[in-house]
Amino acid sequence: MNRNRRNRPKNWTNWLRTKTFGLVALISVALITISACSSGPAPTATAEVGISPELVTDYIHTVLEADRTAYTKHVISRLTKLEGKEKPDGVVDAEATEAWKETGGVPLPAQMFRLGSEIALEADTFTYGLISSWNINDNQAPRNEFEKTAMKQVEETSEPYKDFQEIAGQRYYSALYPDVAVAEACVTCHNEHPVHKERYPDKVFVLGDVMGGVMINLPLGSS
């Protein structure tokens, strides 16, 4: 049996769940520490207790971006196939594909990111996810005025957009960070995807382009 096949993780979901709950636990410890600094009732993260919500979202984004970049560069880039096409620099006998469940392949970076966000949602601490003006998945389109404004600003400036917003009576500190193409796999998957070709025929991504944004919503309490 090929040693690369033998060493491949057998259950991506369990591996991702462990990684994601590690992130959630890390952020939860930070929030507990913030609360402990206050003499009043234990609040969620606010600027009044010594650490700003902006800093908390920055911490979360740093971890998310590091894991996603590492996965793209050091897992996806080493595989022998990407969506059915041979990769000349691939050394691991596996394929990265949107249909990874059906084919026994490996999730694409955006799919891995979404799987992690779904697991983080179970912890009910904060939420995060990808949005884009050139979304392939309809669930990743900017949904409200805040996200539409944030996405436009990020595309124009390549800088994060951060502000407070209210959703269904819940107050949030929300931050949208630019999602930049860091590897050839990023642009290849999107440019060659049938949905992208149909919806955005004139949009061709290159390395370094802002392809969308990473939205992080940190709950601050009822308004």
C-alpha cells in the first residue's frame, strides 16, 4: 500500500472538530479572563473591561488565517489532483475536490473553513464565515446592509472593515477581513468552477487578489 495513502488522516471531520474546538476554547479563555477583570456581573467582551472587541476579533482572525493558509499551502498544494486535474508538483496520492465526501478525496480550503465555522457555531461563543461578491455558494453572498457595505470597503481598500451592528435585538461587534488568494489552488478552483464561469465570466482572479472576506461576529449582549 502506498505510504502516502496509509498516512492520510482517515476522518477529516473529527480532525477538524478537534482543531476548531481548540480555537473556541482559546478564545473562550480570553473572554473569561476579560470578564474576571470586572468587579461587576460577568459581561461578554467589551472595551470597558480592559480588552477591546476589535482586539478579540483580530486574535480570532489571526488563528483562522494561519490555519487556512497552512492547509492551502501545505496540504492542498501537495496533492496530486485538484478537481480532476493532475498537479505536476503534487506528491500526495489524493485529490482536493468539492465532491470529497462522495469520492473519498480532501475538502477544498473554502469547504474546510466552512466545516470549522459550523463546528464553532455549536459552542455558541462567536460566529465566523466567508462572504464574497463573487460567491459560488449562495449562502456566502453578503446578506444585509452591514455586510454589503463592509464587502465594498474591503474590496476597495484591501483593509479590514469593523463596526458595531444589531441583528434581531442582539448587539455584535463585527469585523470583515480581506480574503486574499495566497496559493494557486485558490484562484484555479474559483476561475475554473462552472458556477463562477456562468455568473462572473469576466472575473479572473490572480494571486494576491481580494476574493472576498472573512466575517467575524462577536456578541456583546442585548441592546
